[in-house]
Amino acid sequence: MSPIARSLFVVALAPALMFASVSSAQAGDLTCKMNFDMAGWSAFYKTSSGTGTVRCSNGQSMSVKVAAKGGGVTFGKNRIRNGFGEFANVDDIRDVLGSYATAEAHAGTAKSASAQAMTNGKVSLALSGKGEGWNLGVAFSRFTIEAR
């Protein structure tokens, strides 16, 4: 390749290389948080559902439905208001959608607080919230987030 052709090749390739380095530097750097409310019950089978909003640091937001279903040795009824979730390893707001695996031990009466960490493979989610109701047990469940 002649020196002139090599120079033209480098000049033509430079914007693509800069874009690729910016994209890879930003991969997984998006900060997304979720506020939600949900209510449910358990008697060996555990189910709860609700709604929320995911907001990301790039200005994207999405209304979502949340649900938890599972089973174990668990009994109770509860409601979470103003729950909070924080996601890690997100490239795009749609990465937060899907099912997350979780295992939990819980016990509470009247007003209680809880926190959980879960993953759906690449994306991790930490949940926290304060609730009302009562519960006791050990459960394995799936926490699902869908667009509304």
C-alpha cells in the first residue's frame, strides 16, 4: 500500500475507531433506577404484582409491570409502597426487562423492611422497600419486569 493510500485509509478509519472506543467505554455504564408498588400473598405458593417506573441516567424512562412468583415454605400477605430498585450492567433501558432469579428468607409483622439482590444473567438488580402485612418463610421465586 502506498503512503498516500495508507494515509487516506487511516483518515477514513479514524472516525469509526473513535466511535467504537466511545461505545465500548460506555457499555454497561448506564445508571437505571426503579420506583414501584406491589402487593401479594403466599401460602406455599407466593405471588405479588404491581407497577413502577424505570428511569435511566441518559433520560430514558419506561412504565413497567412487576411480578414475583414462586414457592417454598412461606405464608403471608404484604404490600410494598415506594419500593426502590437499582440496576447494574445496563447498556439500554430495555436491558432491565425480563426475569430475575431470587431466593429469600423472610419474617415480618405489621410494618417491615426488606432488601434483595438478584440477576438475570448480565444485569443485576438490588431491591429494597418498606411494607405492611405479615410473612414468614423461605421461598425461591422469579421477579419479572415487563413494559406497560
